[in-house]
Amino acid sequence: MTTTHVGEPVLSFEEALAAYDPVMGLEVHVELNTATKMFCGCATTFGAEPNSQVCPVCLGLPGALPVVNEKGVESAIRIGLALNCEIASWCRFARKNYFYPDMPKNFQTSQYDEPISFDGHLDVELSDGSTYRVEIERAHMEEDTGKSLHVGGSTGRIHGADHSLVDYNRAGIPLIEIVTKPMLGAGEQAPEVARAYVSALRDLLKALGVSDVRMEQGSMRCDVNLSLMPKGSTTLGTRSETKNVNSLRSVERAVRYEVGRHAAVLASGRRVVQETRHWHEDTGITTSGREKSDAEDYRYFPEPDLVPVAPSRETVEALRATLPENPATRRKRLQSDWGYSDLEMRDVVNAGLVELIEETVAAGATPAGARKWWSGEVARRANTEAQDVVTYAASLGVTPAHVVELEELVTSGRLNDSMARQVWEGVLDGEGSPTAVADARGLQLVRDDGALEAAVDEVIAANPDVAQKIRDGKVQAVGALIGQVMKATKGQADAGQARTVILERLGVS
Amino acid sequence: MTAVPTDPTRLTAAEMADALATGAISSAELTQAHLDRTAAVDDAVHAYLHVDADGAIAAARAVDARRAAREPLHPLAGVPVAVKDVMATKGLPTTCGSRILEGWVPPYDATLVTRLREAGMPILGKTNMDEFAMGSSTEHSAYGPTHNPWDLDRIPGGSGGGSSSVVASYQAPLAIGTDTGGSIRQPAAVTGTVGVKPTYGGVSRYGLVALASSLDQAGPCTRTVLDAALLHDVIGGHDPMDSTSIDAPVPPVVEAARRADVSGLRIGIVRELTGEGFQPGVQQRFDEAVALLVERGARVVEVSCPSFAYALAAYYLILPSEASSNLAKFDAMRYGLRVGPPEVAHPSAEQVMAATRDAGFGPEVKRRIILGTYALSSGYYDAYYGTAQKVRRLIADDFARAFETADVLASPTAPTTAFRLGDKLDDPMAMYLNDIATIPANLAGVPGISVPSGLAPEDGLPTGIQFLAPATEDERLYAAGAALEAALTDRWGGPLLASAPDLAPQGA
Ligand SMILES: [Zn+2]
């Protein structure tokens, strides 16, 4: 069965915004990078052989019981603290009951009315320099489900499939669900706010070291809830829940699309249906999933197989002390320390070079040098190999120390800039350290005054007309002679030095 | 040296341990004697769902070899044991008395099973039970009822009628039961045996197929109080695999059972659990038992636990609620029965789940799943589950108050002696009332023991007395139980079970 997704009518974003204010709510699921699952000792390695990381507990075998992963709780508390949340002094897990083939117990161990952290916020920066405060409703702990693979049929979806295979390796992996309060007042910046929030959250979680936050691998997943309020109204509209919007760009696009779709529905006098919607990356539209009524009843009740989680104030404060600097603050601090322009800083951040540059500067390089060497040829090659610079450089064995060494070769006067570029290419080609490459390639500015003077004399003798012009006061003609000297010395002379010697010889200095 | 017994199955577990230690008998001989007994009587009793003759003999021989090699052994090493079919046993079928788990062989052992194996105790087999431990008569087993060894036309109690009956009919000296609302104690009472529900968290639940997680507790089913203590000592203690397990050593139960001392012990008679609703012979034997303990130095105080009146109602909301969620995992996706819906060519996973649950669960299980699903539904949660939890709190408060003036509480274990098979099958409320005296202990998490108190004059069937103690004070149960047992054995000139009919007069 081939499915073509027919888009629904949409109003243009501008038309929609003229009449309505968008209200968003984002639910982000983050897989923690703990070594073991939330309630058992199974490994959590991504991409392992199906059903190779399972045990009686995460398979939901009769009689098996969960035990809470303390590391998971710690990560949850650190996330809550980083999001400026209150941390519950006592909370419980709850069972969320519903039947689903890839959920071994047919209930998900989650949290309901007693989340580990609640009432926080995250400030995100927008491109116009303004800041939008995203209020956090809660961040709670839960476990992931298994993963179904539908075999047969053409779409990979359950409809039309012959049978389904279930991989329970993911079942029981710790998740934190971070839920925002309704985000109002963003207006036309709503799509950007959504993207900036998910991006800031990703940076924060990465800095905390609690998750791989790889959206493409599903370790960070985003659901976008959206509704429209007629301008001037304060009554929230009916929302749609767009599931699995799994890239920053898609988050922005999905918000934009849903704004237009909702507006078209409302403008035609119809009602928005409360439903879950599927996001289609390829076409950039959403299609209707299952209708979701408020009658959906998960029969939550406190998980009787687990004891309450009751972190002491001392534990919470000790975890607070482990929080890294907020990524946005840190970025500002580094930009100022390094003297980068906004554009330069953005490029460095987007290229994922901040840590590498920080290390390189710490090793003794100048901030400008560190940026120049890491973002030039290395970045180009990494891009060709479809790798990020850090991984690529590590795979080549190229380190911050190499950059420092290269810079020293330039400042000591041994290499000029173009020679340094050649040396760096040699380093990237695996020919050894900058000094070793320079030695092997015989790269060295000419410092032997005798050799330089000889070359200058030769060039003057060979170009008497030019020499005479210079003697007559047309000093700018010296460039032609410098070029000849450089050629004669195969580029190893220092151009400035060559100029001095020529002018001396011609008696115009 | 202990003399070689003519029928070793008649010994107590403590005596068997002595005979094994002195070399008077081997574990292989002892285990074989029990398997022979089962072959002779279990067609009539139907206490076992699965007998593991080969595994038990192999384990017995292994212990005998270790003993011959003079390796250090556990005191109960070589004494065989039966296990209720609700405990996961690696390599041995585990059905919970349900069709939905027919043929399931667990790939892992429950923690207490591991402890039995590590102690060198051969596992004879898996005992019959009401389906998923829901019942008080074993009639709700999908594999047919167990018959009371005292009268084969009567129920052996439930849900653990299999475990009480293997012990009462000398098919095993020891058995593991589980008690969610009385499933160890009530069968013990109606079969003239001893049953203990330890403090909640005293014995690991890891591998116990959950009925109601906050109420379930595994414990010993035996013929004497000392045997119960010895078994309790093997299976008890902290288990990191069970978050609700108590992180403390096993209470000194064996020592208490050996001392059997009640001098100065204050016995609280629970006003709400005597008199009306209790069969006259049951009440009479209870009163006599209390009088005997007073002769031995105990004091009697009367206590009132007014909230016990709501215990049954709260229990029948909490249990089905938890059970409806615990039993959701039986969905044909990974193990157990799988039934396709009739006349559906390409059924969906959901259709297979529904058809399997329809075919695999019996009516009592379905009744409780529906009750629990309803009680947890949004809009009803506060009124039902929420209120039941409040009642639970009140019951715990009642216990706390009662234990200010009494060291142990006492009541008849069950309101009646064993009724006839089929008598209450169509009347769930009458069936539920069997557990009226046992349920409060589960709601509060406190330990309880049932000890034989005699035979009811009107029907000649066994009656039981229950003692309850504060949480983690399990040894008090053993002190009171062992003292009463000693006094009654003196009075009767032997154990109560000596007057049970011999089920196989030509055999053994
Ligand atoms: Zn596992």
C-alpha cells in the first residue's frame, strides 16, 4: 500500500497571525545515558542486536520486580535543577495503564501527580537579541517502551503489514519527560521560540552530560502541542498534538504548518479536532492520527512495587553543586574572552568547535589562531567525510597541541602564513607534528642574510629599468622586485626582509 | 543415632534434618519416600500441578554427595519442599493455576526458590492454587480443585490449598505458600496445619507472580511451628531485587519457636473478630486455646479495632485495582497461551490479546480485573481506590493502638471449618467472607500465624487460631504458636494430624 499524504487547506502564516495568537506546549522526551536501564541492570547501548539487552524485569516476565536506578534519579534531579525547578522531597512512581504490544507489562512505569521536579523555567535567546522565558510545568521520570518493526506492506507502518517484530532493548531505558506550560505571547516568533527552546534544552542536557541528545537516533524526541486563540481573546483553543517532531528544523516547520492549518479550520467556521497528528518530514505537513478525547483513561495509581523517592536536601544541594555553567551564559563569557564577533561566535557554535577552541586556547594558542586552524581545512575535510570536527580531528590524532606548535612556528618567524597552511595540510595528511612536517618538506623562511642579499643583487642586476625607477622615487615599484626575490628563493624568504634589503641596496631607505 | 524411621514422611522437618545429619537416612531415600506418597495419594488429593521427581532426586543425591564429602551444609539440607505454583521456578512449569500460563517455563528462579536450592532442599513440585491466588477454596484453579485430606469432599482452603494439603497429607514436610488476604493462614486452619504470613517485606517477592503487590507475602506451610520457623529462616531476609524488602536480618524465629514461652505475654482478643459470624465449634476451640495459654502464663486483654469492619470492603478495592494492572502483562505477546480470535483471517495484536485473555482467564479473575479497572477509572479513583487507601491507614492505626496494650492479637483464623466443594462457588460474597479475620494483617503489613486449635465438635473438622504481631516482630508469633502447640499436643497426646484419615491405608 502506498500512502500519499494529502495536505489540508492552510492559511499563510502571515494571514493566520493577523487573526490569531498561537499557543504552544512542548513535550520533550529525553533518554538518559545511564549505563543500565531504569529498573533493571540491562545495558542501554544503542544499536545492539535486537532483544540482546533484556532480562525478566524489562521483559515484564511474571514475578519480576523493578528496582530504581539511582543514577537515573540523580540525572533527573540535575535536569530539574538546571531547569530552575523545585525538587520534590518525596515522590512516587505511578503506573500508566494501557495495552500496547511493545510495552512488556502493558503499563508504563511513570510519574503522575508527584513529579520529581516541577515549576521551572528556561530562558531562550532569539535572533533579534530578545529573550523568551519558557515556563516548565514538570520534568518527570519514566521508562521507554520497546520498538516495533512492521514487516510486509510498503510503508513500514502497521497498516498493510504481515506481521510485526518487537525489539525490547529499548524497553526500560530511563526517560525524562519535560513538559512546558502553555507558551503564550510569542506571536510571529512562535516557530523560532519552539526551535530555540528545543535547541537550548539540547545544549543544556548535553552540558549536563545526562543524555546523548541525538534527535536522529531518538534519544531526544519532541511532541508539539499547538492551539490558536483569536486575537484579543484569553480563552485557549482546542489543541493538536503533533508527535515525533525529531529535528530542530522540523520543530520550527511543524509549528508554522499547524498555525496555518488551525487558522484555515477556524477561518472556515469549523472546529479544531483534538487529536494526535503525524509529522511528515519529507512533505513538511501533518496528518491526522488517532482522535484523542479527554476520556482516554490511563488509570494511574502509585506503583506498589517501588518505594517512594525521597532525596534529602543535602543530596539535592550536592547535585546542584555539580551543575555546569548554563550554556548560554558560558557562550557569552567565551565570546567576550576570545574577542570574537557575533558572526564568528555563531559559526564556531554551529560547527561544534567551542570545546575544542577552549582546549586549544588553554594549551597556549591565541583565540584567533585556534578559530582559524580548526574552522578552516579541518572543518572542510570533516564535512566531506560527513563527520563533526571533534570526532574527525580525534580520528586523525590531531590535537590542540598541534595548533599551538603551528602557531609558534609562525610567531618565531620560521614559517609565514602560506607555509603554515602547507604544514597544517601535512599534519592533517598524517605526516606528523607541524615541526616534523616543516622539516620533512624543507619549509623555512630564509634567514641567511647572505643568501637573501645574493638573491636581491641578482634580481637588481636582471631588472635595471625597475631598479632605476625606484632610485628615481617610484618606491611602489619595489613589489615587482620582491616577487622576483621570492621566486628566486622558492618562497622561503621573508617578504618584508626582502623589501628592506632591496631598498638598502638601491640607496632609498 | 536416630533410629531409621519406618515411614520417614511422618517425621517433622526438624526430625528429618536430624536423621539426615546423623546419617540415619539419605536425602535421596527421604525424597523418594515423599514421591512415593504422592504417587499413592495425590490422585485423590490433587495437591500438585507438577511433580519434578527427576529434579528432586538429582538435588537430593547432590546433597548426599556433599554430605559424604563432609562439606558444610545448611541445617535443612536434604529436606524436601513443595512450592506454590505462583513462584517462578527455572526449568519447572509455573502456571499460577491459570490456563493463560499453561506451558510457561520460567527462565529464572524466584529469590526464595534460589534460597531453597542454595540450602540444598530438593523441590518436589508445584502446588495447586486458585487461579492467580484469587479464592479461598482452590476451586478456582483452572486445573481442578484440591481436596481436603481430612474429607475429600471438602475444600482445603485457598488460595494455597495445594501447599496446605501436601503438608497435611505427608506428601511434603514443608511447602511455600503466599498470603494476600489469608491464602496461607486460612488453608492451614482448615487442614489442621501451620501457616505463617511474615511481615510485609520480610520475604522477597522477586519471582512471586503478583496478585496485589502491596499485599502479597510468601511464607511457610508446615505441620509444626518449629518447622515453620526453620523454613522462614531459609527464605527470609533482605533481597536487593525487591525494593519493598526489609533491609534487616530475619527475626529470631527459630529461637522463639524452640523457647515456646508465653509467660507474661499479653494476648489481645480482638472484639470485632469473635462471636457473631464464627461457627460455634470454631469459637469454642479458640476460647479453649486462649485459656490454655493463660494456664501457661499469658495474660488476656480485650482490644477493639473498629476499622476492621471496613477491611473487607477496602481489600476488595485495593486487591482488584492492583491485580487489574498486574495481570495486564498476560497478553499472548511474549509467553503463555496465544489464541486467535475466531473467524478473523489476519488478526491484529490487539485482537489476539483480547481473544487470549477471554480464553485464558477464568470467571473469578475476570470479575476482579473488571472490578479493579472500574475502581481505578478517572472519576471513580478517589471514591474507590482513594477511600480504600484511607481505610487502610485507619486499620494500621487500629493495630498500632491495639499493640500498645497487647504483645500479640488473637482470633479464630477462619470463621468456619472446611465447607463442601461447590458450596460457595456461586456466591462470591460468601467466599470472600472466609478471609474476614485474615485480611486486616495484609492491609497493615503485619505478620500472622495460624496454628491448629482442635476439631470442631459439630463436624470433627480442624479449626485454627491466628496470632498477629507488630511488623518485624514475627518471633512473637512463633513463641505464642509453639507454646499453644506444645500445650495442645500434651492434651491430645499427639499432634492433631494423627487423627486425620489415612488416605492410603494399603500403601506406605
Ligand atoms: Zn532488563
